[in-house]
Amino acid sequence: MYAYPLIADHGLICDLQTAALVTTDGEIDRFCTPRLDTPSVFASLLDREQGGRFRIAPPPRR
């Protein structure tokens, strides 16, 4: 099982229409689009294994 990041390690990106919770390492844990009241696209905040997530990071070193 994957470890969940602390809620203190998240930031909120919002434009008053959509919102995303982003961890300090660049992983998007929760994202609702096209409005805040729609179901989330990524929900690893709720289910780390099957909730889905997206990560922005450099490629691993070889």
C-alpha cells in the first residue's frame, strides 16, 4: 500500500471554477473539472491505489 501524503504537504490551485490539490513533490491528488461540484478526475487523496493521480516531474536518471 502506498503512503498518503500529509494534508499539510498539499497546496490548492484554483481559478474559482476548478480546483486541484497538489503535493509538494508535484503530484495532483484531486482535480475537479469543469466545475467544483463535478466528480473529480484524480482522486488519489481518497484511494491511493485506484483513485488516479498525475505527477509533474523530470524523467528518472539512467
